[in-house]
Amino acid sequence: MKNSNFVITSDLGFRVSDLYNKLFLIRCCVRIAIIVMMNKKDLKYWVGFSFIPGIGRVRLNQLENHFGNLESAWKAPAGELRQARLDDGVVRAITTWRPKIALDDEMEKLKRYGVQLLTWHDDDYPARLKEIYDYPPLLYIRGSLTAADEWCLAVVGTRRATAYGRQVTEEIVADLARNNITIISGLARGIDSVSHQAALDAGGRTIAVLACGLDIIYPAENLNLARRIIENGALISEYPLGTKPKPDHFPRRNRILSGMSLGVLVTEAGEGSGALITANLALEQNRDVLAVPGSILSPSSRGVNNLIQEGAKLVQNCQDILEELNLRAVAQQLEFKEIIPESETESVLLKRLSSEPAHIDNICAGSGLPVATVSSTLAMMELKGLVRSVGNMSYVLARETREIYGVKVE
């Protein structure tokens, strides 16, 4: 036996140090598993506190630091809550609201609506959003957030969009979506709705941030649009289910729009437009502000023209945005990279796909492959960025055309 690593030379033939390392790794894994289980158990208390007025990032942090977890904080009497340095008004709010909130019922409701929860501790919580001062402690999500959403741009504007505003928004957003930029907006009438629609029609991803609970679509006329967004992006809110839209919710919603984004593009806005609030928040958050100029005679363009006068980047097309946000090289690399199928099955499936959605049944029929093989291969190809699911079990190439991809299928 050597002193350094306690090498055992018996028939077992292993190092004691190796055993210690393995035991250490096992302990780490167990610890991580326990933390994950505790976080999942704790989730309903995050939901409970999201109902209570006056409980935001700062006070939740106080509660976590004092009690160690939110379950203990939720069950704490008023005296112990005061020991966490909460003022009397907040303590009264907690003790008043707690008996009214049926946590298990709320969790069942979230499950019924297909809502996921992300706390600020989760790895999947949007990294850029966590950079802002007043980030939401808990996000409610219908749909999915992906790694691709790191490259996202908020597009906002007036609710009373003119024909000009609609046209420039549709053209610029469609080009951004084709360059793999995720579009974030607020699902409002006018420019917001046009932005979401244009991104989806171009085969891109889009995220809508709501000023109410995710069981309430506001405005109601956007119900079908919201369903499409869930299939090809996400609906997000910091408000629990059942929360109705209120005037003061919209400015707070806007900080999430700008906080998640690389920058904010205002395509059309009058002097009193709420889109200007988002632009100002973006500046406070050290995000880029971009604006599409409009006629000096149009009241709908006075707000954006003023932004440009004050230093916002004047935007005429998608390329201006890619250049300003240093995304041109990234976009070109994605645009012209050569995609080589890794297997004969991938090669066969790529021949069956184009920019037009193809249902999996048609892909199976055209390729002659069994549905299990097609389904599993498409799932792997989507993870690799070769194809994109557009909902209803239909797929397209991840770029607009085969020629752009330079796909080798021979």
C-alpha cells in the first residue's frame, strides 16, 4: 500500500481515493435531488405569496433569508413575520390574505391550464430578465421558453395602428423572425398583435407578456392568436390565475418586455402611447431603443420621431437592427451554415420538408418510414436546429428555404 493514494492491491483492485470521490459525487447528487424536491414542494408557497399585494422581489428575499424557505414563511405567525423586518402593513396583508388562498386548489388549477412555474432560483429563468432591478420572483408560463429566446427583441407601438404602421411592422418583424430573432410583445391591439402575428406567419417564435392571469386573454379578440403563441412560443405573466387586467398592471408588465429583450423597437407611437413607457424602461435597464420614423404630419408618429430626436436608433429595415445589436455576423452564420444530415433517415426527412408545414402523417406516407422512427428523428432534428415544429404535429425547415440552408441530401 502506497501512502499517497492508499492504493489497495487486493483482489478488489481500486483506490480508496476513487471510492471517496464516488461517495462525494453521490452525496452531491443526493443533495441536489433534495434541493429540487424542496423547491417543487415550495412552489405552492411562491404561488401563495404572488397573490399578496406588496410582496415582490425585495420582501420575498427577506422572507427567504429569514426563514430559509417560503413554506416556513407562509406558516409563520405575525410576530415572526415582523422579525423578518417586514413592516406592519405587509404583515397585515399576509395575515389577511393567507386564509383566503387555497394553495392546493391553485396548484390544481395551474395543472389544468398547463401553466409552468419558474422562480428566480431556476436555471431556466430568463437570464437577461434577472439583470434588471425589479425582476419578478415568479413567472407563470403557458407554452415554452427555449435557448433560442435568448436572442429576442421587444416590438411595441400604438393600439391604433395605421396602414403604414402595420406594413412596416409586418415587414421588419417577418425578417427578424427569419433571422431566428424571437419577438416579444404585449398581446395588445394594434402593433403588438401585428408583431405576434407576423412572427408566427414567418415561422418564428414569439412571446406575449400579459398584464393579467394566464387564464384571461385580454383583449378577448386575441384568443386564437394566444393559442398560436402557446404552440410556437409562450404566454408569460407574473400574476396568478384569476387576476384581471388593471391599469397599473400594464406599466409593470412593460418592464418584463424590455427586461427580457436585447432592445426595444417602437414601430409606431403617438406622444401619449404606452409604448413610450416601454422605451423609457429599456433605457433605465441599459437596453437599446430603436424606432421606425414616420411622417411629421402623422399624430401616430410623433412619439417615435421624438425618440429618434432624443437618440434612439433610426431603423428602416431588419438589417439596421441586426447591425445595431451586433447580430449581423450571428445571423449570417446561421443563414449560410451548411447542414449535413447525420443519418440516412435525416436525409430522407429533409427531402420531405420545406418552408411549408408538413404534417407528420404526410411525412410518414412520403418517406415510407414508420411513425415512431419519424417522430423520434424529427424530435432530435428539432433539438439540433434542423427543423421547427409549427404546431398540430406539423414541421418546416428551420430556415425559410432549402437553398438558404444549403442542405446536402444526396
